[in-house]
Amino acid sequence: MKIGLSNFPTDYSISDTALGRAAEERGFESVWVVEHTHIPASRRTPYPVGGDLPSIYWESYEPFTFLAQVAAVTESLRIGTAICLVPEHHPIALAKRAASLDSLSGGRFHFGVGAGWNAEELENHGVAFADRWRVLRENVLAMKQCWTEKDAEFHGEFVDFDPVWVEPKPVTKPHPPILIGASSKWAVARIVEYADGWLPIMTPEFDERLAQINALCDERGRDRSEIDTSVFGMIADKATLEDLHAKGVNRVILSLPTVAEDEALGVMDGYAEILGWAKELA
């Protein structure tokens, strides 16, 4: 069982280099950071969990830049987006950005992807909210072409380009693992069709969705062991971790709040017991 950390990094929280060094020294497997290019001032779309939207949603650093800094001061710590809002990017440019990060980090990048919940944020990027998952699918498929083919081309409804050369190719072959960060009943088919993993927040529907993934893999002839299952959640006891491990979860990602270095280090130290339980499951 692997244990990672998830963070909204800002200019007033623990720095990229300090976070990377501290996480690796303490035995965390990975660090994951969020993406929002911006938050529209209209605030037309309500915060999904209710109440006021925390300011960290528009204050967070751009994830690829931040993760490159983390990778530069670490040796084995894996890095990931949780999540990258793929429809808000051009697939050729995003493919190059992801491949560059994977190459520069020595193949340590995990590409957590999602379509987003903020309608006007997507609209600012020219994407209709109703189209977001279809745009994501085509972007991912187009990026796979860029990562694996010399003369990459793609012709779809939203993405259309003739042969292009996109270098460097990722160190990870055939490409960085793509993990879909969604928990809806529709996410299951997307994971099995074109992703390498599932990256949900722990919800009451988790077991049901896991069973659906298993069944759909059998139906479509997909090797279930190819799908890396990770979850965001807090672990209260060893039995909970053992239960997740028995269900095929490979990684638990714990929350690191957006706080200054001293407090962040204290939170990480507080997870020492969970790290110990995880080692026992290795």
C-alpha cells in the first residue's frame, strides 16, 4: 500500500522544495496537487460541497510548474496532478507539458485528469459544460497519439490536427499513467475504455463503483490488474487500510492542508502511524 499527500499549494503555504524533501524523507510515495486556471468572479456555479468557495481554489500555483520544482529536489517521490482539468487545455500543448515533466522527473509523473465542475470556468476556455467529458476523451486520445507516434494526428469532433511532431516523448512507456478523478456511474466506462487508473474521493458509493469497474473489465476483456486504484480519504485505523488493500486499492492519498511549513511538517509527522501500517501491507 502506497501513501501519498494531496495539497492546494499557494505562495503562503509550505514551499515546493520543502514539501518535496519533507515528503520523501518521511516515506510518502507521492505528492499530488490541484489545478484551477482561475475562478470566475461571477460565482454562478455553486461550490459542490456547499458554502463559500475557499480562496485556495483561485490562489493555487499552476501544477506542472510546482511539481517540476518538487521533482528537482527529490529522487524517488512520485508526483501527480489531482486533478488536471484537461478540457481547459489544447491537447498538443498539454501532451508536451506532461511528457516534459515525466521526462525531467525520470518517469515519476502520474497524470490525474478530470473534466471540472465549474461551468463558467470551462466556458472561459471555450468549452460548454455539457461537452466537457467528450472533450476530455478526445484530448486524452489525441495526447496518446502525441506521446506514442512520430507523426501524430487526430481527427475528432472537438480535436482535429494533421500529422505533427511532438518531442520529447515520455520516459514512462507508453505514456504517464492516466487516472480519472471522478466517482459517477458514467466514470466507470471512461476508466475502463481509455484510462490507467481511478482516482476518486472516498464516498459511500465507492464499493458499488469498484464492483462496476470489475464487472466492466470482465465484460470488455480488460485486465483489472492494469487499473491503478487510488483513493483520497482519511484513515482512522489499521483495519480501514487493510480493508482498502483487500479491495485492490493501491494508494491512499491523505490531505495536507494549505498551511505554512512548520504546521505542514507537523501534519506530515502526524501521519507516521499510517505510513507504518502501509509498510506492513507491502
